[in-house]
Amino acid sequence: MKYCPTCGSTVILQTPEDDTRERHVCSGCKTIHYENPRNVVGTIPVWQDKVLLCKRAIHPRLGYWTLPAGFLEIGESTEDGAKRETLEEAGASVEIGPLFSLLNVTHVEQVHLFYLAKLIEPNYQAGVESLEVELFSEKDIPWNELAFPTVRKTLEWYFQDKKLGRLNETDKIVTHLDDVGYDERIDRKH
Amino acid sequence: MKYCPTCGSTVILQTPEDDTRERHVCSGCKTIHYENPRNVVGTIPVWQDKVLLCKRAIHPRLGYWTLPAGFLEIGESTEDGAKRETLEEAGASVEIGPLFSLLNVTHVEQVHLFYLAKLIEPNYQAGVESLEVELFSEKDIPWNELAFPTVRKTLEWYFQDKKLGRLNETDKIVTHLDDVGYDERIDRKH
Ligand SMILES: [Zn+2]
Ligand SMILES: [Zn+2]
């Protein structure tokens, strides 16, 4: 940030009184402009014993597979955002279940949240941000072609919990929590 | 937003190609400036059968009691943010436990996340944003003087779960999920 979004004056990096961090402070109107991490919300869309994945049509990680997910928008809840992204990217209508994973990805200033979700019908189609959309059983998941570590971890937890019978009672599902470091990122081919 | 934070030109509200929402788009450098909800992270700091609350020294809700919580900062995880806020507002060092509640407060563009936490020692003191900090047992919680509905709901869930023995096994704690509407806000006296 170089200019104040409110008045157009230049901003200065300084630590406001009673604050402990440097902020962008406007040299004109004195507004303090805070910057915060953003939420990426998505689903694990399930149909019978399969999970719906999308092959990305956009950068980063174009051509790699992901769970449907995207930035939470102003005015929507995390559940509604996850549902919208599933419809936009995978053309699939889902019923949202419990929060399944929360992963901090601090090096890209993001928090990733994935909800368990049930496909209402086995209908889906690639949206503009997807090249393909497909239902995968565990043995067919393209583990080496997943787009993001948060997706890989969430899928691993999902199939593990399923095996252990931990997904049978919807009101007893425990949210998985983890942080993903810079060194855990999946190497980019693109 | 009226001016581009990157180049200082005026911004125009328009829907970019392949997007479904109006964004602030720069008339000069064409950058699309996205706005997203922010995370407020906090703890339920527990010592024996008591919970630590802070009386707010700042607006909004000055003079009302809250769980320690504040905006998640760039570069920190939700757990680290919750821990930092507990230290800043309540002068208390905590060990962070599982995610206990996630509440969407869409009308103020926030997501509130509260973690269970254990005080490491029964030491605490009001930070600059607090007038007082105090340990309360359930019967003494100032229910009519709580600052925010997300705090009230989280405390209600906490004492309910405690009574039901649901907090005994740390690895089986189920995260409470809810949305708080505009009509559920606690009326302001200030
Ligand atoms: Zn300004
Ligand atoms: Zn610009």
C-alpha cells in the first residue's frame, strides 16, 4: 500500500500509539489501514464412497486437483462461502455438514476452512475455474497431482477418519487443526 | 475505497470478467482490490472452575465484559493470535487447546474463533484495552454485562459442555458453529 484508499494521500509505515505493529497510516486523513489474513473456504463434497475434486483451470497450480474452495466474500458466512464455491467451481449443490479442518497458511496470509458436505444429487460440471470435475474413491485420488498441502492433509484426515468410523455420528466430528509451513508447499511445475 | 492503494488513481466499482461481484477496480493500473471478512481470534482462558474475562476499556462496548479476543494479524496463525490477544488484553499466559467455537458475524464482516485455553498460572492483569480482568465461576459470570453475542454463546456452550462432561477428553471436543445476525446484537448503552 502506497496511497490511502480513503483520500488518496501517501501512506507512511508507522506504529500507532497503543499499538505494537507497524501499520500503513495516511499522511493526510490519518486513517490507520489494517491488513489481515483472508479465509479460504471449501468443502469435501461426498457422494457414496467418493469425493468430488476439481482440476484447476487457473494459476496457481493450474492442472492440479483441488477440493472446491475460494476466498470468503463480504456478507456471507463461512458455510455459505463454502457452498457457493462448490457450486461455482464444481457445479455441485451440497448440504453443508460440520467443520472438518482449519489450517493456517501464514506465509500466504490465509486460513483454510473445509466443511464436510453431501452432494444432493450426483450432478456436477466444471465451472470457469475448473478444467474437469470428477468423483474419486480413495484408491483413485490423484495424490501426486494435488494442488495444495491443505487439500492433501484434509483428504488424508477424511479417509483416515472414515476408516476409523469417526464420521458416522455427525454431531461428534472433531475439527482437525494444523498449520502449513512454507517448506510444506507442494512444488510448482507451472 | 475511493483511491487505488497501489497507484493513487481513482477506483471504479465494476464486475470484472469471469467474476460475479462488483469490485473496486483501479482506473489507472487496473488492479482489482478485493475486500474480505476478517477473523477475530480469542480464548476461553480457564483456571480450575473459573473463566477469565476482561472489562473493555475501548469502544465499542466500553465497560462490558468479554473473552480476550482481537483481529488476527498478518503472519500469525489463529492459535498464535488467540494466545497473543490473551496476553495483551488480560496479561495471561495460556496453553491453547482445541477450537471451541466459530461464529459468523456477517453484518460486521467478521468471523469469530474461540479456542479453549488453560492459564499456565493464576496470574493476570488488565492490558491497555481492559479496565479490569477477573476470574469468574459460572454463577458469577456477568451475563447481563457481556460485550458481544459471540462471547455469550461461547460461554453458554462452555458451561453446558462442562456440565455434560464433554470437555473431559481434549481430543474429542466438538467445535460449536453458529451465525450471529444483526438482530441478535446486544443493545449498546454507549
Ligand atoms: Zn487518507
Ligand atoms: Zn491503481
